Amino acid sequence: MAGTLAAALMASTAARAQISDDQVKIGVLTDMNGPASTPTGQGSVTAAQMAIDDFGGKVLGKPISITIGDHQLKADIGASIARRWYDVDQVDLIVDVPVSAVGLAVQNIANEKKKLFITHSTGTADFHGKFCSPYAMQWVFDTRALAVGTADAVVKRGGDTWFFITDDYAFGHSLERDATSVITKNGGKVLGSVKPPLATPDLSSFVLQAQASKAKIIGIAGGPPNNMNEIKTGSEFGVFKGGQQMAALLALITDIHSLGLPAAQGLLLTTSFYWDMDDKTREWSKRYFAKMNRMPTMWQAGVYSSVMAYLNAIKEAGTDEPLKVAAKMREKPVEDFFSRNGKIRDDNLMVHDLWLVQVKTPEESKYPWDYYKILAKISGDDAFGPPDPACSMLKK
């Protein structure tokens, strides 16, 4: 009887704790050498590994491993790697994936293969709107949140005429669209826009067109490397001296570090995370700095946050079955060093507070990476807004 009871208990435990292939494999699909590699890249890999190590390296008694892929900012390469990872390498979760075109391509593969994907550096709001998926989560930001944080604040400060320099891909288009909605709602006007391709080497003609518009605000609707090059070029062309201002709808702390405070001072931007905000952010960021020799971006901090939430959900669900893990992740608030008042909505967007910040002057900065003044907290509900009715996951 004792033997039978022991066997029954073992069978019951095995039934409760089900891990496919006897391991949990997390793939960091990123840009390892291109223009997005500093704010994502090896830093995202390091953040994911930190989460695995802090979790203990195992979940439900099974090992957790990490694999790395470089999609080179190309959607076809990203989709190909994702397909191979899911099909052949038995990757359970893909994270990071900078630029929206690649993120949306990977999302399609995740849907097809019924495997999980959490994006951190894909910002298009369509990700949780018309393209929403039960297998894909958006963790750090979306274009609407950045537009609300930056455009709304700038218009209310008197910046009521805008001209956009917009990166010519899905992410840039989403930023301009969402910011325009906020600007016009607040009584402002958009005078026009130009659309340089990603990683354009010479942005002079685009900046000159923006300068010639006489708009009070030149909106930078794009990410690295164009965004900081446009600000640098604008400074060289006397945009600021001429009375115009630049507002970055996306700027990362590594961008500010590269550009330098003399050129970036006064810039307004919205961020999901700042390393020097409080004791919790400083403690984690200093551990990260010891490994990377630079402070983390909001994307890299978000990778750690989501991987930790994913592993905790596996532990609580007793399985790595994707939809059960996703459901478990939605059950609890996301409250950690990265997220304040966080929650994963039914459309799989992780809603949390954001921060409106201003880049310090060189005189205001007291120590390395002391770059931001926090001007205001923006609640997650205000920043991200209501769910998009176009999302098929929402209850009708």
C-alpha cells in the first residue's frame, strides 16, 4: 500500500508540474551589432540572464536556459529565426525584438506556432490593437503612451505648432499618428512631416525642411539612430537658437549618454523607467552596470521584469503551457523595480505608470548618468488609454 501511495503521489505531482522537453528555454531575439544594439542587444541578453540567475536557474525542478539571435533589424530574418526556435530548438518564450516591423513578423510566427512572445522594444500600438494575440504581450511602452506623455505636455506648455521628422517604418508612423491625435485634441496644429528611412546617414535635408516650417516644435518621431542624429544636427543648424524646440517622442538614456548633455539639455521625453528614480531602481541598475558598464534602458529593464514574471507564472501554474502561463501572468499586479501599478490587460498590454522627464543641463548633473529631472508621473490608464476595440481578444 505504501508503494502504491508513493507512486500515486509521484504521478499526481508529475501531472501538476508539466514542463515541455524537461526545460524552459528563453530566446532573446535582438539587434546584436546594428543601430539598436546599444539600447537592446547584449544588454537585453544580460538582463534576461540576470532574471534567470535571480530566480535560481530552475523552475519546477527543470533547468532554465537562454538562447540568443540577431535579426539584423530585418523582418524576414527575425521571422526565420523565430520559426526555427519554436519548431526545432523548442524555445518556449521569445523576448525583446527591436523595431516594429520585426516585432509584428515574430508575432505572426508566435500565433502560428502557439508559443509565447513578449516584446519590449516594439512600440506600435497595433501590437495590442488590430494585431493583438493571446500569445503575444507588449511590456514596456507603446506609441500612444509616449505621445500622451510628450506631446500632451509640450502643447500645454505652449508648443502648439508641430512639424514631424518621422522614421519611415511602422513604429515611426505610429508615433506621428498618435502624437498628432493628442496635439489636435489640445488645440494644436501639425504643419507637416518628412520621413527619412531608418539609419539615414545624412539627415541635413530633413532637419532643414523642419526648420523652414517655422513650427514651434520639431517632433522627433523615431528611435535610434535617427532620433539623436536629428537632435544633434538641429543643434548644429541653430534650431534651438532660432527659437524652435525639439521634442523626442522616443529617447533612451543611452541616446542621451551618446549625445551628451550640452546638446541634449532641456529635451523633454517620456520613459517607462529611470535607473536613478528610487532605491529599488538604483539597486538593480547598479548590478546591471557592474556587468555592462552602462546604465540600462527602459527596454533592457523591462526584459528582466517580464522574464521574472514569466518564470513566476510557470511556477504558480505548474506548467509551461503557453495560454495557462499567460492567464496566470494576467492574474497578479506587476509591481517590481521596473513597474509601478502594473497590470496585464485582456489585450495583453502591460499597463503601468510612466514618467515625464527633462534632460538636465551639464551644471545640474552631479555624477555619471545623472541625466533626468522627473517632472511628472503619468498614470498607466492615462498614458495607454482604453483598450482598442479592434482587438479581437476583448469581450464583446
